[in-house]
Amino acid sequence: MSAIAKLLSIGLDVRTDVAVQAIRRNDDRWHVEDAGGAMYGAFDALIVTAPPLQTLALVDGHSPVMAEAISSVRMSPCWAVIIQLTETLQVAFDAAFIHESPLAWIARNDSKPQRQIGNCWTLHATEDWSRGHLDESADDVTRTLVHEFWHAVAQPTQLPGFVAGHRWRYARPIDLLPQRFLLDPAIRLAACGDWCGGPRIEGAFLSGLAAANALLNGAGERVCQTYRIEVVDQEDKFQ
Ligand SMILES: Cc1cc2nc3c(=O)[nH]c(=O)nc-3n(C[C@H](O)[C@H](O)[C@H](O)COP(=O)(O)OP(=O)(O)OC[C@H]3O[C@@H](n4cnc5c(N)ncnc54)[C@H](O)[C@@H]3O)c2cc1C
């Protein structure tokens, strides 16, 4: 999943596993403070790409206009489970919307192009069910959703080879911002993500591109307008 981002980041100084606690502005430059108190910077400009609530916590106090816009965005949660079966599931579909169930959607993961066949399914709970069970343990939620999966596919239960549940607290934007990104040009602070202008991976990508272009346009530069991404083979190569 991360192959494209990894390739785009080649040659860049990328720090991962850093929880940003605060952003500070001194002498017209940005400084970033992590949860352990370490400081990064100084930077000419800053783009925050966290979900809206975390973005709000960072930009609040720096840009009232941005903070007000971000406050209007709400995200819905989603409990998701991945399950690896030991025997092929005998069903005539690769994906299904499930009705009248805690499950909203199930999909056979290994039927996607270039996957190794391994009877792997992903399960998504409904928004309402996820919200109502948000603080339950991953083990309890996984047990319930796997039970519902067997009920939905109407097949004899199997002991899974592997199963794991994941709580996505900020999974999908409910109220999108109409604009592709937020920018406070006076302090060169921007925010973007799938909650700006359009959801899902495509929305996040277009939002990030638009924010970068807007910041660089002020400096007379341009990233580019379009990317053409083409999977060449299975070894993470693309153009
Ligand atoms: C279960 C599930 C399945 C999905 N399936 C699909 C699909 O099939 N196709 C599709 O197009 N989209 C899918 N989506 C949506 C897609 O994952 C999102 O639209 C996309 O990841 C949004 O990208 P983003 O960069 O805006 O935000 P995110 O991917 O949410 O990235 C934000 C990042 O900010 C980090 N962060 C937050 N606060 C801080 C902080 N203080 N300091 C440092 N880092 C911080 C977070 O850890 C996170 O890594 C799915 C989403 C879910 C939940």
C-alpha cells in the first residue's frame, strides 16, 4: 500500500514515528515540537496533513480562519478486520455490501491484481456500529465481526490462519470542506487531506498536490499539475 509514497519520498529527508505535539513560529520561521519535546526546524512553510481534529489542535492559536474552517469537519469511525482463511471460501462474489448487520462491506483482498492467492478478506463495520463500539477492545470487536462475517457468507465456520482488528477513529470525512486545501499565506501555513475537496486516496493526493502548488506558487515555483502513475511490475516500480 505504501509503495507509491515510498518511491515519491526517495531523496527526501522524511522522519517517521514522530508525534507532533505543537508547532511554533519564531522570526517568520516554523518549528515543530514532538511529544518528547524534541524540536525540528526552522522551516519556511508548514503543511499539516493530519485528520481534522489533530490538525485543529496544531493550527489553533496560529490561524483563527483556518481553525474555524476545520472545526466544521467531522469524521466517522470504522472498525476493520482482516481475516486469512485456511480454506477457500466458496462464494460467487469478490465483494459485497451487507445489509441489516454490524458489517457494511466485505471484500476478498487477494482477488485484487498481483496479489498472492491466500483467501484473505477485509471486513468493514458500519459507521453506527463502529461508533457504538469504539472503545471496546480489538479482540472483542474482532470476535463479533468475524461471527457476523460467517453469518453473512452462510458458510461453515473455519478457524482463521490469521485475524486482526483495527480501530480507525477518523476513517471517513462526513462533512467535507469544499476547498481542496486551507492556506494562511501570511504565515505560510497550509492544511490538507482527504477531508478537503474530496474523500479517499484520490482526494488526499489531489489535496496535497494543490496545497504544495499554492505554497510554491508564492515562491514562483510549481510542483506539477498531473501525475501519470502506471504499475510496471510487482517490484514497486512505477512511472
Ligand atoms: C478501513 C479503511 C479502508 C479504506 N479503503 C480505501 C480504499 O479502498 N480506497 C481508497 O481510495 N481509500 C480508502 N480509504 C480511505 C483512505 O485510507 C484515506 O482517504 C486516506 O488515507 C487519507 O489520506 P490522508 O493523508 O488525508 O490522511 P491519513 O491517511 O489519515 O494520514 C494522516 C496521518 O497523520 C498522522 N497524524 C495525526 N496526528 C499526528 C500528529 N500529531 N503528529 C504526527 N502525525 C500525525 C496519522 O498517524 C496519519 O498517519 C480507507 C479508509 C479506511 C479507514
